[in-house]
Amino acid sequence: MDHIKVTLEGKKKLEEELEHRKISVRKEIKEAIKYARAQGDLSENADYSAAKEDQSLNETRIQELENMLKSVEIIEEDESNDQLNINRRALVKFYDTDTVEEITLVSSVEADIGKMKISIDSPIGIALFKKKVNIKVKVEAPDYEYDVEILKIFDK
């Protein structure tokens, strides 16, 4: 597995989610299964089926979190304002659509395209990571290439 780049804060969030799932969520699911079993016939018990499905999904997520934490690479946050770093907001011009968007570079764990939280491992994140203001760079996306430019890096 490749290294997952995260900040110390991002690693802490992964560890907190893992602990929550191992302790609280497992206990809740165990109680739900116990309650469903008490209802009798398990073959047509929707509560039991749902609880077992929840259990499966939770255990899968626990496994994912454990694997992620094994391959974490801590990225130091850079406080300088002359280049775009992780957990920094910037105003970026997209030349292909002639639009300007405010984005935040984050780890792949924290990415949320709807909130313009862009993973530093994505094509645009790779192109913008540690770049300076007013320098046009090419983004090499899987299907096409386009240019972007950092117009401003916001103070933390």
C-alpha cells in the first residue's frame, strides 16, 4: 500500500475514529444483535439482518483504518505564505473553465470535493502542492490536461 500523507491532526482523527468504532460502535451493534436475537426466529428478522450488516460494515471500516494508520506519512504544515501547503486555503484560477475557486489542500483522508477540500494526492493537488502565487501550472488529469494558477494564499 502506498503511503497516505496526513498531518498530525489528520492522523489523530483516524485514531479517534478507530477507537470510537472499536469501543462504542461495536458495543452498540452487539446490543442490537442481542436485542434482535431475543425476538426469536432469525431467518425473517429484519433487525437481526440489519445489525449483522452494520457489524460487517463497521469491521470493514476498522480494517481500513488500521491499514491506513500502518501506512501514514506525516506531513509537516508550513506556515509560510509564499507557497501552497497542506491545510492552506487558496484562490485558484481554472483556465479551462475561466473560473476562480477557493480551495483547501488537505490529505486524501480529509478530501471533500463538495467543500473544495482537495487531496494533495489528486492530480490538481499534486500540481498545486508547494507552488507559489502567480505561476501557471499544468494539471494532468486522467482524461485531459488543464492549467491552473494560484492567485492568493490565505493566512492561516
